[in-house]
Amino acid sequence: MADGILPWQSDLWQLLAGRQEHAHAYLLHGPAGIGKRALAEQLMALLLCKQPSRDGACGHCKSCQLLAAHTHPDHYILEPEEIDKAIRVDQVRQLVGFVSQTAQLGGRKVVLLEPAEAMNLNASNALLKSLEEPAGNTVLLLISHQPSRLLPTIKSRCVQQSCPLPGRQQSLDWLGDKLADLSTVQREELLTLAAGSPLAALKLHGLGVLEMRVQIVEGVKKLLKQQQSPSQLAEAWNPFSLILLFDWFCEWAHLILRFQMTGDEARLGAADMKKVVQYLAQKSSSAKLLALQDWLLAHRQKVLGKANLNRVLLLEALLVQWASLPGPS
């Protein structure tokens, strides 16, 4: 089997690699962090290889060597020009120009597009013709983390392939190989913070998230005990990832609201914030929580959109609202 195929992808890989004929477009979809990109890259290599087998690309032919050197003339990768930005219509038009050309090595042309949901409406419409009738022997590989955001016309022109999710133990075993220096507890914490996605957990480790998480949780507890002010914490948190902070606070607000409604102690999120979630659920009004959740979601979108925000003032505004949760409405 191809070296880049993850253990939980083996059955799907055998299915894809064993096909006698390939569709002109695949939509590989599933949650972020489960290895869809790695699967697509292996499939691209297989489709371009001059001597492929059920195990994958040979790795030795001219095509494989050019692909490894990132100089293969018949492959095309389309992504947003900046992280979390849209794929623009002029980018898709350049892709359409590539699709209309003849393959320079006389075989297939292969396109990898990720994430497909980053295409705006005009970009999606520009791609439709190529998806319906790609020129020559072209295969388009679309990757989507949120297929519900795609136009039905995009989805209907692709073979839709759900990508498998690893089980928790399988993910922990894989992380055990990649992060052997961490304890079992630390790997479990990373996987929980990554919502069960092992590749996302590996990425979070690279960002030093476990150390960051300890500081953030300690800060939240000191804030609620009035041992630190919102402005002090905002300054201390300035170096941290804004989007990660907003993700965590959005999750905590959601957990608090859910606990208020269900009283389910088994679904309180990561262990480090369980007592805080329970405390705020008991002491906060639903109206305050819902208003905070709306504010968090609106400002999270601004952070994703790379709005010109004053980081410290934004964090201070968040922490002022968080500190005011316990108490009268």
C-alpha cells in the first residue's frame, strides 16, 4: 500500500486504486483533520504514474519524479491565496485554462482543489463547465470539509466519496507513533482539543497548544475569582492564536448552555474546564449566555476574515463579558 495512506483509509484506498476506470471528478469529503488531503495526493500520484499498481504510484517513473520535484506539468493545485480566504473566480478561470490544454506528458491531467467550499458563487459557476465536460483525460479531485456549503450542481457533477473517520483508539495509536515523547494523557488531551481528528491533534501539538491551554484555563479561573482583570489577561494572551481562543470560548459557551438545558454531566467537554462550565451554568442567565454566544460568533467571523482588529481590545471586550456572566441579568 502507498506509504502516505493512513491506517483508517486502507479499505477506501483499495477501492479507489483498484478501479479500472476513473471518474472525471471526485468529491472527497469529511471532517477536517482526518487525512483527506493525504489521500487526494496519493490518488493524484497514482493517476499520473506511468506504471501504477493497486499499491499506488511506482515512485520511479519520470512522471513520479517530476511530481516529487513539484515540476509535473500536468498537475494543478488550487487553494485560497491566503488561509481562510475565498477561492476567487479569476483563480478558477486560470484552472479552466489548464484543463482545456493537452497533457504535456501524454497521459492524464489531474487537478486538486481544496477546500471546495472556499469557492464563492462566481468561482463555483466558473468551474461547472469543467466539471461537466473536462477537456481531454482530466480528473478533478475536490476536497471538502463542509460539503453542505457546496452548490448542489457542483456535488451532482462529482462522484461523492465520504472519507472514513478513525476510531478514538486508532487515532491514539497513530498519535503514539508520531508523538512518542508525550504521555498517554497528553495525547488524549490533544485529541479531545482536536475534536477527535488525529492530524489536527498533531498540528495543535506543533503550535504548543497544551502549554497554551494551561495558561488560558488558569487565566479564566483567576478572572472569575477576580484575581486578574480582563485588561491584564488580554495583554498576557496577546501572543496566542485569536482563532483558537475564539474557538474555545465558543465551545465553552455552547457547553454551558447545553448543561443548563440538559444537566448532562457526561458531556461537559475537556476535564480542565468541567467545573467552570458547571459553575457558570448555575450562576449565569441564559439571556446573557445567548448574547455572548452571538457576540463570539460574529467576532469569530471577523477574525477569520482577517479584519483589522485591535487584538488586545478585542480580547478585553470578550473577557469583560465573560467576567460578568455570573450574577444578575
